Amino acid sequence: MKVYGLNPNSNLVYNVRIGGLCKLKRMREAKDLYREMLSKRMKPNWVIYNLLIVGFCKEGMLEEAKRVYEEMGKKRVVSGEGRCYFGLIHYLCQSGDFEAAMGVYKDAMGKNWMPGFKTMKMLVNGLVKN
């Protein structure tokens, strides 16, 4: 990697590695790589959090996705264009956990995020189902 000017301990390299593991549905390995970043005192960006959140959601591991979201909040990482919020709200609504979806929505609104039409539609549909 250094030959190509890439630092193996950069967020970009971890983005690619974690993203690849998530696509391969190897979420435990992706989470281990995330922990490795933290052990190196690196600061994961919103892309890494989004990859993990959506990856866990796609695998039906919603509790793990919520934990990653909470860690993101504790580290005060701002979600790029609300993608982390949208992904988590989407999967929580899809799973029927409307209360948790509303919790993420309220939290995101407190961070000055403005939901788009799709997000509002998901929440309204979830409200109607409940």
C-alpha cells in the first residue's frame, strides 16, 4: 500500500476493508476491524459507521446496529448527509421496531438533520401499522 502512497492506517483503507467485509456478510470480522481501529487510537468517520450500521441491519442484527449508532453518537461523529440515520430508521421500520425508529429520528432531528421524503414516508407507514 505504501508503494501507492496509501497509509495502511488511514480511514480510507479501513473504509474499503470494512466495506468489503460488509458486502461479503462477514460482520463479525468487520466489527473486529473497527475495534482494531479504535485500539490504534484512530477516529472512524461517518462512512465507517454507516457501513457497519447498514451491514448489521441487512443481516438482521439490529441490536448490534443500534450499538454502533450509539457509539457514533458518543464519539460525536456527524452523519454525512444523514445516511446513517436514514439507513437505521429504514431497517428499524422494516423490522417493525417503530419506537426505536422514532428514537433515532428524534435524536437525528436534535442534530439538525432534516429528513427527506423517503424517511417521512417510512415513519408514517410505521405509524399506520402500529
